[in-house]
Amino acid sequence: MEHLKNYINGELVEPISRRYLDNYEPATGRVYSYVPDSDERDVEFAVSAAEKAFPAWSVTPAQERARFLLHIADLITQNLDFLAHAESIDSGKPLSLAKSMDIPRAASNFSFFASAILHFASEAHTMEDTVLNYTLRKPIGIAGCISPWNLPLYLFTWKIAPALAAGNCVIGKPSEITPMTAYLFSKLCQEADLPAGVLSIVHGVGSKAGAAISRHPKIGAISFTGGTKTGSEIARVAAPLFKKLSLELGGKNPVLIFADCDYSTMLETTVRSAFTNQGQICLCGSRVFIQRSLYEKFKADFVARAKKLNVGDPLLEGVDQGALISQAHKAKILSYIELAKQEGGRILCGGGEVKLSGRCQDGSFIAPTVIEGPSYDCRTNQEEIFGPVVTIMPFDTEEEVLQYANSTPYGLASILWTGDLTRAHRVANQLQSGIVWVNCWMVRDLRTPFGGMKQSGIGR
Ligand code: NDP
């Protein structure tokens, strides 16, 4: 079985401790490779490589930095099938999703920021005929990029690419649960001849390798995506060191459906926004509020569509729902389904494990689950479940649905369905979330600021 390596100073190297962790394939429950169990010594090694690389990289002309980034983007695209296969095995997501979403987006993260840095301009302010003030934006130095398991290469590259484009050196730590595509990506960086030390990838657990990055005094910025609890711990460590922080955290996103919407587009998209990647996307809509006059029709159609989703081996064609990331995560989701029942929820479909046979008999699968009824302020509707579990409930007035939608401590994204333009603007303006999609989902120009309100994050 393969032992993955850290990528430090341009080389693929073993962790200094020579210790490795098991890397599981979620669909089979079996260990299929080993991931470095790095610690602060590996982070220190990466920091010293970055310190050496920074003076030259930070003054490398933007055009040349852009060329490196474009080369990496091309290599990702050329290896799309291979990377998508690796990502599907590593994360349990359907291969079709890795092919159509994760890996293409990883490539476009690089091509987008390669272009952005060429078009970057800074501000100047004139004080009539006396003084000209201008702003110089400079790279910070070393940026730490820590990413989660749900969209492994997609989110990892979204952090790395802009930091490199701006002339920073980067030390990245992917989730140790899904290290494979970051490892393969480090080989592509070697192929692209990215100068040694400009990017290092240190694998390992958050409490060791991740924490060593957060607290390292020479790492001046942290870009973190993950859970709110971890984000709060990173902020606690990094704030006294005055690091620049970008925290993209959890969500409990509402879907507001008004009766005047385009029904078929809404239904099709609401199924996707609920269950894509087994509901393990921070932007999934997990609380669906439907105007009462449409409620019974929506309920019947939505449940029928959820029941039709094909749960199976993520590598097979025609599979809509793959495996959850781990047995531990599956147990957490099942415990929330039990909680929902105790809180008065009625399971309309799903509600339990799916047992597959053959290769996937020990994998972690849950049927897409729709729950009716628990009140908007109960734990089921307030806490992030991060799985294929959605609650539905009716509402009567705009005021009421806004109260439901805004009631959680999170404020990442909202999804609004209405054919009334005036209402769309009025309601969107009152939703407490970083992004509001109107009559669509997951469509975003990368130039648009991204990030949440309240406990969903800071620093965009
Ligand atoms: P975690 O917060 O558990 O982990 C995220 C990353 O942080 C991992 O690489 C993890 O390593 C690392 N980490 C853990 N503890 C520390 C620490 N003390 N110091 C530094 N790094 C640490 O999140 P998950 O991986 O479970 O991802 C799911 C969460 O991510 C959900 O809450 C989801 O909403 C959120 N998310 C938010 C997005 C957004 O854009 N707002 C997008 C996608 C996901 P390790 O894996 O080893 O623990």
C-alpha cells in the first residue's frame, strides 16, 4: 500500500517522525494507503523552505507567477480523470461529481487567479493639487492554508492559488481524512517546476500539524475552511499573534420557497441543493421552508424525488449518492435523525443506513432523509448535521419565514425561490447570510466576495 509523502522544499519527503496514519476508503471501510502523521518539526521544515523561497518568489513578475499557475491548471485538466477517480475513492463522493465539479473547479481556481493577478490594480487618491496617496498591496510572506474533507482538492486549491498568485509562499494542510488528491497535486507542482519552498504540503491531523501552522509566529496569515468549533480554536491561537485570518466555517442554510416560483426548476434544484455530495457541502440547503399553499404538493414531489436517488458504489455510473466520509460521521448523522424524532419530527423517507453488498458492504451509506415537523428552533434545525438530512415545514408570511431562516447562529448561504422580483430583493436583503441565491444554487462568479455572517466566518 502506498505511503503518501509530504511535499516540502520541492521534494516528496517522509514525515520526520516516520509515523503514518491509516487512510480509509469510505465506500469500503478499508484502509487503502497511509498518510504522514506530521508534527511541528515538519511544519518548521516547511517554514524554513518558505523563508528561503519568499524573497525571490515575491518579486517574481506577476506574468511569470501567472505562467506557473496556468501550467498547474493545465496539468490538473490533463489529469482530470485520474484525479477524479482518486478523489472519489478518497472521499466517497460519486465519481461523476468529482469529474464534473471538484476537479474542474480545482483547475479553474488556478487559471482564474493566474489571470486575476495580471489585472490587479491598486487605488490612488489625489488631494487636489497637493498630494497623491497611493496604496501598495504586498504579499504577507507565508500563508497557512488549512482545508476540510468535503471538497478536498476544490477547497485546497481555492486557498492556495490566490495566495501564490499574490506572491506569498504557502504551507498547506489538507484534511488527513482526504489527503490523496493533495498528494497527487504536489506531484503536478513538481512537474510544473514550481520553485522549491514556494508551496509546501504537510499532511497530518489538525491537532498536531494544523495547530503547528496556526501558532507558528512566522506564518502571517491563516486561511481556514472547516467547522465553526475548529475555527474558533484557530482564532484563539492566531489572534494574539495578530495573524491575518480568513475563516470559512459551518452553515445551516435555509431554502425559502414561495408559491409563485418556477416549480419544476425549483424542485429539481432543491433536490440537488439538499443532497449533492450526500449533503456534505457547507452550502447545501438543509432547512426547507415552503409557502403553505404549495406545501402538500412540494412535500409529495420532493419525497418522491429523494426516494429515487440511487445510493451506491461511488465509482459506478448512475449513482447519485455515494458514501459518507466515515463511520464516525455516519454515526453522528444517525444520532441527529434520532434526535429529530425525539423533537417531534416525522421521517417521510430515508431515516437510516443503506446496506450495500459486495465491494461496499462495509461502507458508510445513509438514505436521503426528509423530515417533517420539528420546530424551527429545535436542535435539529439549529445545529449543522452535514449529511443527507433535510427538514421541511410550511410558512404563511414573509415575516414568519424570515424569522425561521435567520434563527440559527450561522449565516453562510440562503436559497430563495420566487417569481416576484420585488419580493426577491426585499427578502434577500433581510436574510442574514453571506450569499443569497435567487432562483438558483451554487452558481458564483469567483470575483464575488464569498463568506458567511455570524458564526459562519470572517475575513473575506
Ligand atoms: P474541521 O474543522 O474538523 O477540520 C478542517 C481542517 O482543520 C482539517 O484539515 C483539520 O484537520 C484541521 N484542524 C482541526 N483542528 C485543528 C486545529 N486545532 N488547528 C488547525 N487545524 C485544525 O472540519 P471538517 O474537515 O470536519 O469539515 C467539515 C466542516 O467544514 C463543516 O462544518 C462545514 O460546514 C465546513 N465547511 C465550510 C465551508 C465554507 O466555505 N464556509 C466549506 C466547506 C466546509 P483534521 O482533518 O486532521 O482534523
